Amino acid sequence: MKEKKIIICDDDPGIIDLLEIILEDTGHNIIAEMNSINIPSLIDKEIPDLLILDLWMPVVSGDQLLKMIRKHPKLSGIPVIIISASRDGEEIANQAGASTFLSKPFDIDKLIATVEAHLN
Amino acid sequence: MNKFLKGKFDFSGTSINDNFELLTKALDASISGIIITDNLQEDNPIVYCNTAFETITGYSRNEIIGHNCRFLQAQDRSQKEREILAKCVKEGKECRVDIRNYRKNGDLFYNELFMSPVKDVDGNVTHFIGVQNDVTTRKNAEHDLRQQKSLMEKKIEERTADLRDSESFLSSIIETVREGLLVLDPNFNVISANYHFLKTFKVSAEETVGKELYKLGNSQWDIPQLRELLIKILPTNNPVVDFEVEHDFPHIGRKLMLLNAYRIELEGQYKDQILLAIEDITERKDIERRKDDFLSIASHELKTPLTTIKGFIQVLQKSVPEQANDKYQSVLDKVAVYVDRLNNLISELLDVSRIQTGNIELHKAPFNFDKLITEAVEAIQATAHGHKIILKGSTNAEVIGDESHIIQVINNLLSNAIKYAPDSKIIEVNIANISEYVKVSVKDYGVGINSEDTKKVFERFYRGNEVQKKFPGMGIGLYICDQIIKNHQGTLWVESEKGQGSVFSFTLPKN
């Protein structure tokens, strides 16, 4: 299987750390970013196969990023998984055009399964 | 002589004596007492009285003749009528008075006295003639009437004072309540407005009273929802309770108001007047919203590190070294269970707050009921190693509801069944079609519930006394379940016997 590129973005270092530990075992190339403002230029440069975004982030929120991506001609097809502890997270994620929503705390097996499903 | 006083009288008597006797008899036949006093003698003594006078006064003739009239007044000398009489006697004029006199036996009687002078050719008053009627009955009736009247007046005064009292009592209540209150006539003109209304909406009584409601403050009260309430809803749904209206007022800004309207149906002067209570809940709603926001943020912030903990524990569970003993694995499993519990508690706290503020949001959609139950049961079974959950029955029904909430209820009932039946393995879940409902029952063979507690277990923060020591909890799970089922127009109830176990059941309407 060809190595896939996954960009993860969450303002919480603990979550970033966890996601990296879980996902590095999948053999994919993980690029972590804590500052959501850097995401547009990062995805433009890297063109990832999958994006995992938190919702509530300072300055630019996950749903704002997602809406921008969905309108971008080149990037709109990238699958985006939204993970959030917000109660309204699923609704917001779906409205913004998320491929899948996972509520925090999530089950890591489910996360891995979801990631793989979107990469294939 | 048949002629008397120049032919004015002509009696049939043959002599003056005869005629005099006749006249005397005539006077005696009168029911009015008649006396003659001699004004030319000292102290104007009575020189004649008829029989009626004797009857009225109770005195006999021989006790009367020679006395001045005043002897009838006994000790009652301070009457103003006496002065009138004395003046007339002095001036030789006639008069009429009602005077209090006393009979021989001391009884009071009212004497209606006509007194007229008799003058000689030179105009000197020689005699007075007094005609008297006993008007005691009339006087008493008059007196009674007066007394009645004054009594009535007093009563009316008291009533009026009472009315004034209760009116001012009522108006002080109306002025004290912290809620705007308007009284409208049937044409929606303002009859009165209380202080709080004027204060909240920053208007004066002059600008308000007498005006049509919609025209208040340059028609800023012309609110479509308000018209709807008064014209469409109130006539058929009296009273209207808690009607929420939001409106942007030019001067005071956006207000969220809770309206209660009541049309007076009682016959009488107030009929069809409308009482309109207006509660400004702008601030309260704002506080509720901020509290809700706070809890959302707090729960979000708590869940973020919890996500990390849960994730790392799972990583650890997956990477248990081969040489590690069973204890190692079981400790990790336990930590995972408690992290899940902590997560549930945080979610429940947020739910309680939302239910209380009425902000629980349901995202209703049709779903396959049997599938939802089966999956929920399987998910719980996967974590409940000590118990066997047996699912029986099927409905093949579609239900419209918020799936995540219904799952939450099932999870809660199953977790309770496991928690409160630590020593029995079996838990039964039954699903069935009952009329237009689906019914779910979760049966355990655990500790059961006291009969007095069965009614209370659905109350917020309620914990049975005995239960709390053995099974700690916050007492919010069943409260949330009950609220969720109610929000889906269903019913949640429990049947239980102490020591025998419990059956929690709920129904949901089918699509």
C-alpha cells in the first residue's frame, strides 16, 4: 500500500500527541499542526490524502477551514474528519461538509477504521 | 238667641246655654286635645280642656285647669320648641310645633301642637287656643327611619371604606409586582398600566392610559405576534399562558417578553376587559444562555484532556507486554471504564443544565427501532463482562426521534440494571408493539427499589437513602431519561420490588 499523507490539526498538544502515536502505527505520513491559521498554506503545499480537524480552535475554527476547503477547486475533494468534544459538533461538522464526525473522547479503533476507510 | 258671632254660627239650641253645651260636646267629640288658656291672667293658665286632652295626657280635668301648658314638659325643659312657643305667646302669633311632652305616668309622647291667639276688638290677645295631637307613633316611625338611615349611611360608609381599602390593597399589589400589567378594554385601549410596565418600557402613564395598545409609543407596540395573541388566540383560548414574543423597540432595544393574557368572562362592569401581564425575560434568557455557554465550554474543556487519557489508555491496552500479568491488563481495563464513566457524568451534567433551561435540542428523524435497540444492547454487552443481556421480541417499527437520545436512555437503563444487580447475571430486554406505541422493558434481578422511592427516582438529584451508600451516583441519569422520553411524547415508568429487581419500561409513539 502506498504511503498516504495525513494532516492533523488540533490546538491541544495532548490530542496532537495522541493522534500521532495512534496514526504512526498505520504507516502513513503524519503532518501535525497546532495552529489552524497555517492550515490553508500547508494543505496547498502538501495536498494531503486526508485531513483531521478539531472544531473549536482559536482564530480559525475547524468548520471555517472546512468550508474554505470545500469551496477550493483543487482541494474540495479531500476527505475531512472532524473530531470534537462539542455537543453540537456533529451538526456543525455536517453542515460544513465533513466526511465524518467523531466525538471526543473517541475510540482509537474506530478512529483507525475511519481513517483507513477514507484513505481507500 | 240663635245667632252667634254675627250669624256665622247658627245652632239649633234655644238658648246660648244650649248652644254652648252643643259646642262643648262637639269639642269633646274631637280626637285632638283642645285647650284654652287665658292670656290676660298671670302665667297664661289653662282655663279649658276637652276630653281628648285628658285622654292624651293621662291627667284629669281638675289636675289640668289653672296650670300653664309647660307642666306637660316635666323636666324636659331645654327643647327649642319651648322658645318658639314663648315667642309666639309674647308676640301674639300662631304657631305649630312638635314638642316632647310627658303623660301623667311619665311616658313620653310627641305632641303636635297648633297654637293660635284669640284677639279682642282692640287686637289684644285675650286667649290662646291649643290643639294637640299625639304623634308619638309617627315620631317614632320618623325616628326609626332616621336611625335606619344613619345606620345605612354608616354601613355604606364602612363598605365604601372597605372597598377603598381593598382597592388600594389590590393596586398596591399590582404596583409591587415585578411584572408589567396592563388592563385593556375590549377594543384594546389601555385602561390602566402599572408602575413596572411604565418603568420597563420607559413610558409615562399619560402616554399610555387611554391609548390603543398598538399605538403606544408611536406604534412601536404594533407587534404582529401581539395582535395574533389578542385577536386570534385569546378569544378561543382564555387564558393564554407564557406566550413568548420577541420585539425590537426603537428606544429600549430588543426585548424578549413572556405574555400572559386573561379575558374577564364574569358578567358585570369588567366583562371582556383583558388583563395582560408582560414579563421581560430578556435578561433572564441572557443569563440562561451564558450559563449554558459556560457549561458547554466547561464540558468541552474537560473532555479534551479526557480524550487524551482515554486514547493513551487504549494505546496501553493494545501494547501490554507479553510478560505482564493479568493484573496489569485488568487495572488498565478498570481505568478505561472509569474514564468512560467520567465522560458520561460530564455529558449528563450538560444535559441537565440544558433540560432545565429548555434548551435540549432534538434532531428528530425516522429510524429503525429494532436495529437501534439491538446495536445499543450489543454495545453495552461488549463492556459488561459479568452480565448477560438477553434481548427478546421485535417490533419492525419505525420511530421518529433523536436516535442519540434514545440510545442514551437505553444505555442508562442498561447501565443501571448492571449497576444495581451486581450479584445476578441475567438482564432481560423486551421490545414489543403495543397499540400505536413501541415498548421497551429492561428487567434486572437486582436490589430493587422501595415502593416510596419508585415515584421519586425520576426526580432530579434524587437518591434513595439506602442506595447511596452502596451505589454512589448523582441522581441525574433517570431524570434525563424521563425528560428525553417525555420530549418524544412517550412515558417512562418503573415497577419494582425490594430485593426482587426492577423493570424499567418506556413507550414511544410509532411513525
